[in-house]
Amino acid sequence: MNDSQFDEFVGITRRLRKECPWDSIQTHETIRHSLIEEAYEVVESIDNGNLQELKNELGDILLHVAFHANIAEEEGAFTLSDVIEGIQSKLIRRHPHIFAGKEVGGADEVKANWEKLKLLEGRRSVIDGVPRELPGLLRAHRLTEKASKVGFDWKRKEDAWQKVEEEIRELRELPDAGAESEREEEFGDLLFALVNYARFIGVNPEIAIRKSIDKFISRFHFIEERLRSAGREMQESTLEEMDALWEEAKDGEKGGR
């Protein structure tokens, strides 16, 4: 991409902002949900291995970057040039092993140095910077990952699993008539412990749960289709019948692999 191509793109976004009745009335707040949606569409295209779709979705993200910068420029807050200058400076500052001749022992040391540099930039805590808007599992994963960089972590995966078992016991020992808030708290503690354990076995819990959700949907659809082909609905079937079809769907997945 050359400068003229980028300038032409920015010019198009500015013209839309001025001349389009819809674009001209948008604010940071009214399009924030669309930015989140576009980010998830990028992730979905990656999960699907669809590079053509990834190209398109990255274009949508770039549009949002330019559009938010245009709105900010109108408000006198900052410009797109400021955005680019800011990220350039940050990349150089946080990669001293590239731009300042600092030696590092590998990727883990690079990540550790990255967190230290964030603190030098003014953050009060090593766990700052994890957005509240992230999905819960992903947010928990990032928080425990950041904490581990300063040694706040279990030494062995066995220790992390022991914490999972402790949380399971606490949840099971709650009385059935106990307060809903207490059940919610203990269940949350169990999920958090499982997320922490996931790091020790090299699993991203958000990706894992998304795959399990997709698997559930696929198997559930299989049951519905098989029953419909037999002229029946799920409500007319027994749990045993549906469970047998579930196992058939699982066997089909194994055969496909």
C-alpha cells in the first residue's frame, strides 16, 4: 500500500462523515457495538480458516479506526495521524530488543519486559488494561496470565488442579436452600480456578468453550434432523432415544477425523 492509497481511503471516510445522512450523525457511543461485532467477525474468519473473509473483516476494522479518528478530530481531541504516531512510538518503546539493542532470552522474557514497560508508562497495576467488556473466560485468562508474569502463580499444574478440586467441594457442599448469591459466587470461583488451570495445560478457555459450544450445536442439530427424517419431533422422543442419537453423532465425528 502506498501513501496515496491510504490518503484516498481516509478521504472516502471523511466524505461519508460529511455527506451521508447516517454516517454524519454517529458518535463513538453509537457505533461502539459495531466495532465489537466486527472484531468477533475477524475472529470467526480466523477460526474458519477463511483468509478471503479475513481480508474483508480487517477492512471493516480499519474503517472503524478511521471513523473513530474522524469523529475525534471533529471534536478537537486527536487525529488519525496522532493515532498512528502513538502506536508507532509504543511499538518502538516496548521492543527495546529490536530498536535499542537490549538482549532477551526468548519470547517469555519479551512478554515479561512488556508488562514491566507498561508500569513505567504509568499503569498502577500489572493487571490493569484488561477490558471489562471482554468475555468472562477470556478476561479471567488474561488476568491470571498477567499475574503469573510477576510470580503470583502456582508452581505446578498439580497445585492449580488442587484448587479446582477445592472449589468443586465448596460448591457441592452448599445447601440446596442456600442463598443464590452464594451459589453464584462459589460457581464463579470454580470457573476461575478452571481458567487458571487451563493455562498450565496450554489451553485458552475462551477458544475451548467456543469449540464445545459449536460441537453441542452440531450434535443437537444432528438429533433434530434424524428425528425429523423419521417424522418425529424432539418433544415426542425419550431422553434415551436422543442420547443414543447423540452418541451416534459423536461416532460420526470420530469417523470424520
